Amino acid sequence: MRLLKEPLLHFLILGGLLFAAHDAFGPREDKAASTTAVRITAADADWLKQMWTRQWRRPPTDEELARLVADHLREEVLAREAKALELDIDDTVIRRRLAQKMAFLLDGTIQVAEPPEAELRALYERRPDLVRTPPLVSFTQVFFRREHGDDRVGATLAALSAAAAAPEDQGDGLLLGDSFVDQDEQALGNLFGLSFARSVLGFPLGRWSGPVESSYGLHLIKVTGVSPSEARPFAEVRERLVEEWRRERQEAAQVQLLQGLMEKYQVSVDPAVQPFLGSLADQVEVRP
């Protein structure tokens, strides 16, 4: 997104708008000349050099710069001819790229905006999922391969619950280990599956529970420690709140822009299409 903050990009956008106005309202002979004239300037070469340096973190060699300029010239000439032949019309790829560029330009204006502190504080209160630590669980397990059946698992659970057996002497070996400390839902989900993680986080403290199934087999679980979710200090999560504030503003701005464009271009659809438009259905005209 740094490119969107470049003064050169703003200049190119403004220049493009001026060129479009001149192309639409200027004399016919000027219009014809402007569509055929291609000029590569020292500023173009310098811009290509800057783009290369930003990407590769070093300036291009003379040979690399020569290739960049040659490629740019070749691209410009081919693009002009493609537009002259109207190859850009009804092209899905080009249409998508242009739509993406519009979205990028809009997003860039939001990315440089600084959120008011009061709105960040309100977001801090409104979105606990952004600011709270996940609950953590520590546990010991006894693992069984599925082929050993429910009877053995049930008998072992009864023995462990009555303290009539040592857990290290029961079950089958598992390379992941028997004891886990301070695991959150995501970490457990990555190891054993989301269903397993949610079950373990719901088990009571200090008591053998289960069996619970994972992709490996069956597990008896004894939760040995629980750390509840806690709110992080505002200063600690401020940057994350800024990112979320900008994301929300981007979505709202895109919705507002799209609504305006829908009105501008007077979008209409067949009745059979309307059910597929979701939230956009109210913004189009239905024409049989």
C-alpha cells in the first residue's frame, strides 16, 4: 500500500483525469495525435528505477534498468494498440483489475487516516474478541488407539477416577506427549482438532473426564490448570484496534461508494437475477 501514498501516483491520477478531459473535449486532430504519440521520459526511467529499488532493496544495474525501460516501452506500445483494437472491451480479467485498482485507491485513503482516540476507546469496549486473552488450559491425558474399544477406555476411566491406577501406566503411547501446559483453543485445535479443543476447555478442573475423540484416537483428560480470559491493557492492543478501525472504515467506504455507483449507472437486472444479489437487491431496478 506504500505505492498509494506516493506523490507520483497522485500526480499520475490527476494527469490521467486531465488527459481524459482533454481527450473528450479537445479538438479532433489533437485527439488523434494523442492516441498515437508515445513518449518515454527521464522521469519514467527514474520511476522504474525507484520501483525496482523498493522491491529488491537495491538499485538496478545499467543492464537491468535498460531492460526495465525496454519492457515499459514495449508494454506501452502494445497496450495502446490493444485499446485501439478495443481488446479491453468485455474482457473479464481487465474488468477485474480495474475494479481492484479502484478498491486499492479507496483503501489507500483509509490506510493513511488517523483514528480519533475516542473511537478507539469505544472499539476497545465494543470488541472483547480483539482485546481479551484467550482462556488457557493445562491437562494430563491418557491416550487409546481406536481398536482397543470402549470397554478398556471405560474401565481405565473408572480406575483413574478412583485413584486405583497411575495414568502413566495406562493407555497407548502418543508422540505428542501426555502433559500440556497453557494451551489455548487454537493451539489445541491445531494439534487435535477443534472439537477436541472445545471439549477439553469445558472439562472440570481436577477430575478425569472423557473419553474425547481426536484424529488420533480416544483420550481421557484430567484438567490440571485453567487461566481465564482477561482484558489486555488498552496501550497493549492499540495497534490492533487501529487496524480494525481502518478495516471497518474501509468496508463502510466501499459500501457507500458502491451505493453511489449503483445509482450513477442505473443498474437494472432481470427478475430471475434479483434473488442472487443479497444486500444489493434493494439498490437495483428490476425490469422484466
